[in-house]
Amino acid sequence: MLKAKPNLESRIRTLKRDWAIVYDMLSGKK
């Protein structure tokens, strides 16, 4: 897993963006 550090970084970046979208949707529903 440590070998795929650059890949992990890009994956975390996309994860953050996805979570931002999900969080936006949840916040907008309230």
C-alpha cells in the first residue's frame, strides 16, 4: 500500500471532492 503513495494522494483528492458534494446535499436538505 505504501508503494501507491501518488495514487493514494489523487484518490484522497477525489474522495474529498465527493464528500464535499455529499455534505452539500445533506446540508441543503435540512
